[in-house]
Amino acid sequence: GAEGLGPDAMYFAYAWPKVLASGMQQRGDEPVVALELDAGLGCLAVVMASSVEIWSTGQHRRLVGRHTRDPEAVAEDGAYLAARWRGGGFARLAVVAAGGRARLFDVVWPNASTPRDADADPAALPDRCELVLRATLTVGPGSIVGMIPTAADDLLDGGH
């Protein structure tokens, strides 16, 4: 038991387990290399070397979107390393590859009646989203992952 509590103490579970049923067998056991949460959007980006998955973060976590690169693109650009969300009322995601390219995606909810915003309830996420490639940015050598917020700010913010 916990220190300071007697043998008759009761324990209560709080919240729900933080587990994703990721279906790794379906994607060839490709390991997860990074996770990026946007609590305001109620989304979690799960980054693998050749793909990115978008998961809802409510009590019933579910896969809502996926972008997968073909082997030629992975060979050319390198494995994905990390991702960063850009909120502010927009669902934008920058994903950086080892070869120095950042892919910038708009996460679009085609069946949503209103755009996602910071007050959205994760349980109310539509069933599916699409990752629409907005731009590809070549970043210089150095800390590629650290450059996402600065090098991609103009593209992530632009247009709205």
C-alpha cells in the first residue's frame, strides 16, 4: 500500500489508461520515433520513419488519419524524425525528415461543420481527417528538429 495509508485504505482509479492500439503488425512493425500532442485540437501525431498517423486524444483513442510515403521518397528524403503542431485555430503539422526536408501539412476534417479550435472536445472529433501537403521546405544543416518552429513559422502561419 501507499505510505501513511493503513491496510484498509481504498484506492480509486483516476482517468483512463493512456494506451494506443496502434496496429503495428499492419504497418510492418515500424517503430514510433516521435510523438507530438496538440491538446487544443485533441490530436496526437505519431511519427514513424515513413509515415505519420493522427490519433484522437479523448477517452476512446482512435486513428483518424494517416500519411505514408513510398520507399523511394524515404530513400530520397530520409526517415521522418519529428513533428510539430501549429495551433492558433489552424490544424497544421510540420514533419521533418533526416535529409533536411520539412513537409508542412494542413490537417483537414472534411465532414466537420466548423473548423477545429482550441476549445474543441477531443471526443467530438470527426471519424476521419486528411493530411493535405501544403509545402515542402528544405532546411539547412544543424539541429533540424530544433529548426521546425523557426524555419517553418512563415509557412505554418501564412495564408490565414
